[in-house]
Amino acid sequence: MWKIETPLKNINGKLFFANVNTAKLANEFGTPLFVTDSERIISNYNNLHSAFSSHYDKFKINYAVKANNNLSVLKLFNSLGSGADCSCPEEISLAKKMGFSSKDILYTGNYNSEDQLSFALKQKIIINVDSSSILPRLLRIGTPNFISLRINPGIGGGSHSGLVFGGKNTKFGMSKNDAIESYNIAKKAGVKKFGIHMMTGSSILDASYFKKATNKLIDIAVEIVEECKISLDFINIGGGFGIPYRPPEKSLDIKKVGSDIGKIFNGKKSSKILNNPWLFVEPGRYLVADSTILLTSVHSIKSGPIKYIGVDAGMNTLLRPALYDAYHHVLNASRLNSRPKKPVNICGQICENTDILAKNRKIGTVKEGDLLAILNVGAYGFSMSSHYNTRPRAAEVMINKKKYKIIRQRETINDLIKGQKVVTWFK
Ligand code: LLP
């Protein structure tokens, strides 16, 4: 069995997660159910932190809220000392609600509306501007003290074409020349502090990619500092750190990433020209993906040329397989010791042929009534789930050293119709 490691355990063929029997959780809270181990998030945070801070001490993690916006998860990151990377006013509001202070919130939107910009200005957070056309609009509303610009350094990576954000033909970031012009405009307008940012792709397992992309950004930062005569408070190299989803993928060598980037930041360009800026990262996946499993019950099995195992989670609960053909490992939590048999497809109940959570998997004997566990769903799992086919969204539970608590109730039909007004002109 792949990836049976903390927090997963096989006890007499039954799956335990963070020392709690998954069958017990399913009985108590129903399925589909997202279960998050807070200890795993803490150890991911500490691993990442020490990988970088042991080489460069002006280092800060800003958790990317979009990966998992559960309030308890945000509270945990706040207690760890993390900052928050937010993509919209709503995420900023959640972060504030969970105790993040303005100086610890970064707002990286794209194609922002004036309302969004004006909200961000009022919050006095760090605004990361995605394009040179946004800057004059922002400055017409007000002059922030601190501004960062998102650069497209001409390089992109990612485990799927949809996860590549840098390089040609992507909708994000600005060129070096646009950035030079924008920093000059911002300086003239009275902006006092500056940062620089890139986010070039997601789910990257190749350590050397981060070195390559960071070298590019540093070269651009050096030119900008010399040309615009500004100083950069921070250099934000984004997120993108991958985790192994599909056997036999290996973990990203985060120590190597930290030491490579530490070397770049301790190098001449960074220390002499850039004057020892803060090094920011803003990961989502790396911190939360493997902290969470999705428990789902088998309701119906259909035999045929390929056997379909029908479960109560679907593309509405976990969109990644349908959207990116993403692989999530599946275990039969009820029969971990059963031998791999013929491959099966695992599907949801949505009326779409793309509603397949796992294709061609050898997971051993599966019977109706079994409980399956879909692994590594803590990032972009619940946060991308939907109501499609009028499905209430799943419940979420957090486990903390054997103690557990429901952190999001399962939705009901009332949640689905909340806010709707029925017209009165039909009889
Ligand atoms: N910063 C910015 C500005 C971002 O747009 C993102 C993710 C992150 C940080 C965090 O990236 P991470 O460390 O998680 O790679 N829905 C896709 C992932 C899309 C990521 C979008 N932006 C998925 O399910 O794989």
C-alpha cells in the first residue's frame, strides 16, 4: 500500500487516520466527509520553515488561503505565525476574522474591480498588482504605503497545462519593462515601500525549477532596483511546491529548494544590490494537501467491461480529477488487507460522464457499504467543491491528537436555497 504513513495506519485491515478509526468518523458524521489532521499541517509548516530559514533568516510563509479556506485551518496558520495570501476581499475578510493583522495579509488578485481595490486599500494590507493597467486605477482611488508587483518572469511550470501560470500566453503578471514603468509611477505617486512577486505554476516536484525561476526573478529585481532607484522590502517567490499524489512519485526535496534559494538570497546580488530583502513564499498545497482525506461510502457497484464503483462523493465534492485529470490515491478503508484485483473506476452520482474520481485502479475487493478514503485532498478539495446537481457540500472534521471536532456542518437543502427569492408572477 502506498503512502500508508503518518497520519494513516492499517490496524487489522481497517484504516485509522491520526489514530482515529475512519469507520467511527463516517458513522458519527456521515459521508462524504473531509477529515483533516492538524498535526500534519503543523509538521508541513515546520518542515518548510526550517528548510528555508536555516539558510536565510528573513524568511516568511504566507499561507495561500484559496487552497483551503476553512476557518479552523486559517486559525491554525495564524497561531503558527504565518501570513495570509488572499486572492479576493472575501479571503481577506476570512483572514482578518481569524486574527491575521493587516501587515500579515497580501492581496494578489487579477483583473480586479475598483470596488475590490478600494476594499484592499481601506484594509491597509499589501496589494500585489498583477498588471500595469491596474496600477493607475488603484492610484486614482488612493495611495497605499506599500505596493508589490507581480512579474511574469517568462518561465512557467506545473503538473498540468492548467496549472502553469508563468511564461508566454498566460493571464498573469507583467513584463519587466511594464514593471519598471509601474514602480516609477508608484514612486512618483508617493508609495514608500515596495515588494516584488511571482507565481509561475503549481504542483511542481522538481527542486531545480525553483532555483531557475528565482534566479530569473532576482535578475529582474536587480534591474528594477538599479533603474527605478527603489529598495525592495521583500521578494516573494510564490507557492507551487508539489506533493506526491501518484505512486511512485517522490516528495519534493524541500531542503534542496531551501538551500538553493538561500544561496541565491545570500549571494552578492541579493546582499549588495538588493540589500537583504525579506524572502516570502506563499504555498497552499505543500502545507495542507496531505493533511486531509475524503471518506466516501460505496452505494452501488455496476459490473461490465469495466466495473464502476459508485460512491457518494463526486466531481461536486472533489473537482480535481475531472478538471485536471488529477490522480488521487484511493484506499478501501474497510478492507485494507484485500489483494489488488482487476482495475475499477470509482465514480460519483453526478449526471456527467466526467464524474470519475479514479480511473483504472486496483484497490482489491470492494463491496456495497464499504468506506473508501481518497487521499491528499486538503488543498483545492473542499475549496473547489460545488452544489452542482443540487448537492449539499460535504462536512469537515479536524483531528488534533485523537481529539476531533466537526469544523464545517454538512449542508442541507436550506443552505442550497438560501438567498433565493421566488417570483410571484407565475401561478
Ligand atoms: N499564490 C498565488 C498568487 C496563487 O495563485 C496560488 C495558487 C498560490 C499562491 C498557491 O499555490 P500552491 O502552493 O498551492 O501551488 N486548483 C489547482 C491549483 C491552482 C492554484 C492556483 N493558485 C489544483 O487543484 O491543483
